[in-house]
Amino acid sequence: MANIKSQKKRILTNAKAAERNKAVRAEVRTRTKAALAEGDVDSDATRAAIARIDRAAAKGVMHKNTAARKKSRLIKQIRATAS
């Protein structure tokens, strides 16, 4: 355990951020699975998944290139299953 007051505070702050980030990542996974299950590029589920991925990147939960890769792969998978 840390002895410095500021470090004790950082530990608590990091724990809160980790909880928030975990929730955001879980939401991205949930929306992605729903989009894949629906199997249509223009569906509401796909738009919601892409919006969640974009929001996660904007909040800093994931890197912008990671978000772009996830969106690209999602669309690619949906198109592969649709045909």
C-alpha cells in the first residue's frame, strides 16, 4: 500500500476509471454481438454498435486506431454473413 497521500488518491481514482472503462468495453461487446446477430449493415443495431465504438474512442477507453479496426472488422463480418 502506498504511503503518499496523492498516491492513495490515484489508486482510488484509477479503480473508478477501470470500472467505468470495463462497463464501456462490455457495452461495445454487447452492441457488436447484437449487430452481428441482426446481420444487416444498415440496421439500427449496427449503427448503435458503431456509435458505441466511436464514443469509447472519444472517451479514451480505446485508441482511435483500435476503434477504426473494430468498426472495419464488424462491417466486414456482417457483409460476409449477409452474402
